Amino acid sequence: NAGVTQTPEFQVLKTGQSMTLQCAQDMNHEYMSWYRQDPGMGLRLIHYSVGAGITDQGEVPNGYNVSRSTTEDFPLRLLSAAPSQTSVYFCASGEGGYEQYFGPGTRLTVT
Amino acid sequence: DAKTTQPPSMDCAEGRAANLPCNHSTISGNEYVYWYRQIHSQGPQYIIHGLKNNETNEMASLIITEDRKSSTLILPHATLRDTAVYYCIARSGTYKYIFGTGTRLKVLA
């Protein structure tokens, strides 16, 4: 199993650009989530999904969209990038409300 | 979900037990306590979780007080590889895991 994979590993965007961060898991987990981590801070939940077609907002959802068309994939879309969205983005998946498995992260810089 | 409070940093000598405290005084009866750690800038790694009984696995032990207002994660024989940020999370039946700023544990040689 590859576990949770994220692409790209690094990304630089200009203010106002849009992009999609990809997340995929091969463990057939129903639960998937996106977090952002700013320097020296803990993780903050952006959006999560409890199954295909079901998504909900976390702590900091503004500026981000998600969809879940398959069990495997949970992309995160930045609609119009802002410097405040410079962060490390982690995707995670889990089953049954127990442990979550995290991906390696995407390092995003918005200039 | 209950708010958790952890000390910002701790040191531990290699080979000794590392005891990481967490306060969750507003925890409700159905909220589990989870512990994760993050080594360098990697994705967090699950360690252990519990409701009201003490739990032990191959990585650590979790001691939850009888009133459930606090807990302690114990790494029985800390190694240099255990240097990381440790997060304590209280989570109910929702799927919103709320991470705080955690405890930065430094294991000293």
C-alpha cells in the first residue's frame, strides 16, 4: 500500500491564481481530511469528508473548496490564492474514527 | 470538542521515561483522548487513544485520571528518535480533530 499520497510536494503561486492540491489513499478509508500548518503552529482542520459525496467544513474553510467523488481521492482547491494561504497542507485518511494516516504534505508559497 | 492544554516544551534524558501531560478539564463523557506526534515537518503519526481506561501499545502508555480531566502519555524508554512535537486531542463522535500547539519534546543524549 502506498498509504496517503499528496501532490505536488512543493508549489509556488502568485496571488490570485487558483490550483488544486491532490490527495489519494489506497486503504479504502471513508474518512478524509485536509489540514494546514503555519510555521510554529499546530494543525488546523480545513475540510473533511466522511464518504464519497459528503463533505463538511472544519475550523478554517474560507478560501478553499473540496469535493469527494470517489473513496480514494479528496482534492483541495484554492480558488484565488492569497499570501495568507502560504502554509504546509496535510491530507489524512482514517476509518471508524480511530487513527488517522497523514500524507507527507504540500509546501505552498503564495507570493 | 474539549480544549486541551499542554506545556510548550519538555526535555527528557535518553533511556528515561518521558511523561507528557495534557489537561482537558472540559472533556465530556463520550470524548476520546488521542495522542499524535510530528517529527520534523513530516505528517503527524498516531500514537494511542483512550476513553477512560489506561491503554498501552508498542509505542506508549496512556494514563487517564479517574475524573478524565487530564491524561499523561508515557514513553517508557525515550530515544533520540522520539524527539518530536506531541499533540493531545479530545474528540467526540464528530470527525473534527482539533490539534493544539502541542508539546515539543527534546530527548537529550
